Amino acid sequence: MSLSYLFQFLDKSALGYTAIMGLRSDLSMTGSQYSWSSGIYYFGYLVASYPVAWLLVRLPVGKTIAISVYVELGSGCFSDSTDLT
């Protein structure tokens, strides 16, 4: 469970570090666009937290976390990362 919270923290803090490293200037983002890109993460987190909490109560915790990790890894494998220029 603590490993899951560690990955959650790293995911949330990654956007803050990218601002320091020049993401806003590289993508020509305004302040409001950058704020929305940060806020979208939290909106998704808010929407998904209730169904996940329900699943954790109804199903075994270990299996539920393992399945969620595999689903996230699988979705990352199917993302388009061929054009990184």
C-alpha cells in the first residue's frame, strides 16, 4: 500500500517539476493552460476515488491494487510515444 502511495505522490509532483525544467516554454503554454493541465489530474482523481474505494471494500486489497497497476502499465504501453521531437 505504501508503494502505491509513493507512486501517487510521484505522479502528482511530476507536473510541478516539469514547470521548473521548461515544459511551459517548450509547449508555449500560458499560465491558465498550465493550471488546467494540473487541475485535470485532480478532477480525474476525484472522480475515480469513490469507485476505487468501493472496489477496495468489496474485493481483496492486494488483488485490486495489482490489477490497477497492470491496467495502468497496459495503458502506458499503448500510448503513442513514437514522435518525441
